[in-house]
Amino acid sequence: MVQMSCTANPDENLKKAIEKVREAAAKGAQIVCLQELFRSLYFCDVEDYENFKLAEPVPGPSTEALSKVAKELGVVIIASLFEKRTNGIYHNTTAVLDADGAYLGKYRKMHIPDDPSYYEKFYFTPGDLGYKVFNTKFATIGVLICWDQWYPEAARITALMGAEILFYPTAIGWATSQDEETNSEQYNAWQTIQRSHAVANGVHVVSVNRVGFEQNGAMKFWGGSFVANPFGRVLYLASHDKEEVHVMDLDLQKTDRYRTHWPFLRDRRIDSYQPITKRYIDE
């Protein structure tokens, strides 16, 4: 897990991220997850056409640089990027690079928010690749992105596709004008919903957030990155105000025990779930 702060210089951020990947690998990491849009400040706080200049093709320059690092260190890298697909079509995209440097593919964020300081619909076209899993050297992983983490359907589908770990690169914070009670309530909701995905699907969940003040001090990204086991127990919790590189050992062999003792997947009534495809059940 790489929880870090960012600057307005994309090259500085890429260099810093690579340094932290190296630090993680030196600590024994096999899979390294970077936070959402790690190459820049979180630019979606404003609707500014100049910010489209931050985008790049995927695969492209960032994946090429990270591929070399992945191959050198023998680690998998999960890298969240601002993708320029073509003129006028942009995505919030995460690329996965295997331990031999191979580009395994990408996931495009499906759920796009539009809230004060999170004007993502201005920038991002909703994902059209569906939910994805990636068969890496060390595990079959599922990748979802930030706002996706509030949706149990996304976690369920990705888990049913065979993901052993759900990774959530994230960029979420508190407005500095908020009171502490509101901050606590929001963070606890964010962590609780993701821990529930771990329980419902019998998988580990790894959520990696950015940290530090942005938007001229109006937003404090809250860090709080964490790892939960298949029963929702928090195995590691990062601070709210420090950069951290943490390596967590996950025993994927325990997944079967959780799923057989608490057989939620076995007892699913898939014949009764058709109404979930409606926006709202009012007739």
C-alpha cells in the first residue's frame, strides 16, 4: 500500500511513486497498489478545461515507466491514471502491470460522482470495459476505483469473476470547514461499506487513499488506507495525516475456510435477483 501526498508536477509525482514502489519491494511486497490519480493533484475539485492536458494514453508513458520498474523488482503494480482515449473521450483508468513487466490490461471506473469538489462527470466518461479481474503472478486480483467502493454490485460481480483480493485506489477527503463529528461519520461509513464487501464476498479488501492538504488547503485527503480480511477484520489501518508504505501479508488459503463456514455464496438466490437491474422498484 502506497499512501502519499502529491504536487502539481506530474513528473515529480511519478518519480515519488516509483521510489515508494521500490521501498515497498524492499520490504517484501509482491503487489503494490498506488492511490487514485497519483500523477497529479486531485484536479476534479474544479471544472477546468486545462486539466485535460494531464491525460495520457493507457498504455502510454506512465505504464511504460512503471513496467520497467515492475520487471526490475519482480512486483505487480496497480497504477491509477487519467486516460485520454481519443479526442473528447477521457476515462479514470487503472492499469495493471505484472511482475515481469507485462501490461495485463486496464479497468475503467464505472461509477462517476458529481459532487462539490468532486466534479468527475466533467472529466470522465463512464467505464465501458465492464468489471475486470487480472491474473497476476501472485494472485487473481480485482480492481475497482474510489466511488465504485460504495456499490456492493461492483464488488460482488468482481468477486464472482474470481478475484481473490479487491483493490480500491482512492482519492477522498474532508473539507477543512467540516466539524470532527462529520469527518468521523464519513470516514467510518467509507471503511464500513468496504469491509462489508470483504464479508459478503469472502475476499480480502485493500483500499489505498491519498493524504495531505490540497485545493489551497480547503480539502484534507484523509488517508486511512486499510486492509480487511474476508470477515471484515481490519488487519492494518494507516494514519490520517502521514505518508505510508506498508506491506501486509495476506493468507489467501484462508478464503476457503471463511467461505465454507459462512457460505454466503452458496446460499445466494440468484433466481430472485432480477429486480436489481431496475433503477427503482416502484411498479
